Amino acid sequence: MRRLMLAVALLVLGALAFAAEPGKILIWADDTRAPVFEALGKAYTEATGIPVEVVEVGFNEIRGQFTTAAPAGEGPDIIIGAHDWVGELAANGLLAELVLPEELKAKFDAVALQAFTYGALYGLPYAREGVALVYNKALLPEVPATFEELIEFARQFTDPTVPQYGFAVQNPDPYHEFPFLSAFGGYIFGVDEEGKLNPCDIGLDSPGAIEGAEYLDALFEEGILAAGMGWDIWTGLFAEGRIAAVITGPWAIGIAKGAGIDVGVAPIPPMKGHTPKPFVGVQGVMVSAFSPNLPLVEDFLYNYFATKEAQLKMYERDPRIPAFIPAYEEVADDPILRGFAESIANGVPMPNIPEMASVWGAWSDAMAAIGNQELEPASALKQAADAIREVLGCK
């Protein structure tokens, strides 16, 4: 039955899949990035005589089709994808380890490289994103040096009856609220001796996470933050000039600009002297462990893809913060992009193992209970962590 299912899956892939073959580089990329790879492939072929073929695959389909096709010898040499695919794909033996020359390694953002690491490096990053403090310059001309100063400003500005808030954070939303927990040493999964994330070392109820949640809880209790402030609510208030600052990502900039708001972006200010560490999401390329062309693939990636010119082309097609430092430096005069880049330079990669999928629900419930003042932070986070341990089979 398993063989029949595999055969059917490969038949469905049909002409889409193709098979990597010696002496020819095959790349799977989505419609946004495929044109850049096609241009790079043409240049590589002209220089080396080695053909490069780019097959367009929907971004949300790449991982599933690669997982099916690669072990059967029907997959590509290279795929474009997100860093949180790495743990699953590497653990299943589907990815080739990449060993970068030190000179090239130094040209990549360290957090972005960490994101593609699962004991070893399994991908070459090209773009990164995460949250920062986005603020309305008309209401908050300068970013406070500390979060405590921001809180003092919020005490003067906030009036829920208007409504208006000096500061907002989406709630319940673990992704956006994580910087509070991480600032004081909270984490999601610990790291084992091999440098891999340990899904049974769950840090949601660690002392640091609890201290950060208590810091956040005090803001809800005082009324500085509003519980249950979802995307639609806060973006509407922000667009109306009723929120001075918010922790959010580049996806909110268009809303602010569309409302005519002059926004600034900066790293989240330190909390009691501790640096908040937002989650960082990274995209890049990964190489099939079944590729018959590893030396060619490395040559293509290291000498054609990992260049300032190629990375700027990727940026033009998909304007996220470049992970390749020479390319980032070319576009860093954009103050909004630079603000996000400086914020996520303090960050940590979102865990790249599949067990992360079991974290969000219980964690979101805990943040809702904290925001609504239903449970003390320690109790809420312990319940969440214990529920996750049970789901993952951790004792």
C-alpha cells in the first residue's frame, strides 16, 4: 500500500517533479523567486556549460512534494523554503549539510545562519523578518531609551474610554508577546549537546519566562495594555492615530502608510536592563541529500547565489531584509528596513523543529488567561508547558 501511495504521488507530480540528474542542476522555486534563479542559471550555464533548470512550484507545496519525491530519486537538487522546515527535513535525512568557507560565512547574518542550523548547517539564508517597535512619530517623536520610559509615557497617554493607548501588543498572540518572555531568559526549547533543539526541554515555565510574563501581566492589570486586542482592533486604532507604539512586523507598515501615518521603527527597548529577543523568521535555499550534483550545487550557490548582485535581485522580487550583509548594506538607508533589521539582530530563530506546532495552542491559551487576569503568570505558563509535555510524550 505504501509503495502504491508513493507511485500515485509521483504520478500526480508528473512533469512538475522531474528528477535531478548528473551534470544538470534542478531547482524548485515559487513564482516570486523563480525568475531570479532562471537568470542566475542562465549566467551559470554560459560560464560553465552546466545546464540549470528551474521548475516553478507553489511555496506551500514545495516541502510536501520534496518530502515525497526526494527519497524516490525524483526530487530537485535545490529548493527554496523556510527555516522552520529544517528540523523535519534534516532529521529525515533529506538535506545535505553545507560547509561554508569562512570568508563567505562571515558575510551572512549570524542569526539567519543559526536559523538554518540543526546540529549542522542545512541551508543558505537570503531573507529575514521579525517584529520591532513601530511607532507613530506624531504621538511619540522619539523612542524611549527603556521600556520603563515607554510605560511612563503610556500612563499619561492611555485612556481606554477614548479609546487610545500609548502602547499595544496583540493579545493573545504568543509570537508578538514572546519578546517579553525572552527578555528575562525565557525560551521555548533548550539545546542539546549536539546543538539541536530538545523538544523535551520546554522553557515556557522557566523562571525567565515567568518573570517576563509577570512584567507583561502588570501592564494588563494596570490597564496600560488591553486584553484581547486582536489584529483588526489594534490596526484600526493605529490607523486612526489612537495608538502611539506597537510591537509588530513589516506586514503592518502598509496599513500605517495607507492611513498617512509617519511611522518609525526601532528595536524593542530594554526591559529592566534586559534585551527583548523577538522571533526571527528566515527564508533560504536547501540542498537535497539525494542530489547527484553536490559539487556543482555548492559552486552555484557559493559563487552565483551568494553574491551581492544576486541577493539584491532577490530583494527586488521579495523586499524582505537581506540576510547577506553586503546586500543589506546596500538597502540599509531605508530607516524602516534598518529598524526591523536592528531589532531582529537581537532575536532568536523561531524553533525549526516540527514539535513547535504543538506549542502554539497551549501557549496562546496561557497568554489569554494572563491578559484576562484569569490566572497568575506562573500558573498559566505551567499549565501550558505541562500540556505541551504531555502531547510530546515528555516526562
